[in-house]
Amino acid sequence: MSGITLRHAETDQEVAACFPVMAQLRPHLASAEEFVARVARQRAEGYRLLAAWRDGVAVALAGYRTEENLIHGRFLYVDDLVAAETERRQGLGARLLDAVAGEGRRLGCRRLVLDTALDNVLGHRFYYRQGLVARALRFSREIAPS
């Protein structure tokens, strides 16, 4: 993992540079412009995008925010965690999770929480190796047309 630095994507240009990697996780995003606009709206709710950069190119991402609810108290929620296909199994996901967990501790969070698809078996194995435990099953339904 030489040459990798972790830093937040703060500008619209940096966020746009993250789009090719995020599109691998969120293929429904139509363009870098849509991605930048969505990140800008989510920032109003505390969303941050931590990127692993190699030679100025984003190769892995962790999108996260702090939240609070009656179940967990104050916690860090990981919205997005993805590495470029060519960068997987290099330890970047673990490194990003450790970094956002550290940020959560700094912000007074007691727990890191994320959701993953039931059929994401490889992801489940990774999360267990990282010390995450499956504690719930989330249900949802559409309430308006998309």
C-alpha cells in the first residue's frame, strides 16, 4: 500500500474525482455531476467522504456521518465503503474503516454502524474480520415513485 494517503474529498473537484470508484458501488448514479450534487446535499447532514488516494487518484472511499438515536446513542454510520476493483484485497477497506472509527471516537461516538445487502457474502466475511457483528435485519419499502 505504498503511496496511499487518506484524506477527505472536500472540493467539488475532489468529489468528482471519486465518482469512478463510487459508481462501482452505486451504479445508479448517472454522472459525476449528480454525485457531486448529492454529496453536497448530504454534507448538510454531516456526510464526509474519506478517500484513499494514490498519485492523486481516488482508489477507495468511505462515506460516513455521525448520527444519534435511541438504539445506539451517538454513533458513526458508514454509508459507503468501496475500493476500485483493481485495488480490492489490498487492505484499503480495513484502513478506511479504522480511520473513520478513529474519527468517530474523536467525535464522541460509541459505535460504528453500517448496512450491507443480504447477498453480499464477501462483504459479510470482510466485516466480521474487521470486528463488526450482525445485530439487526433492516426492512424497507418504497413509499413514492422514484
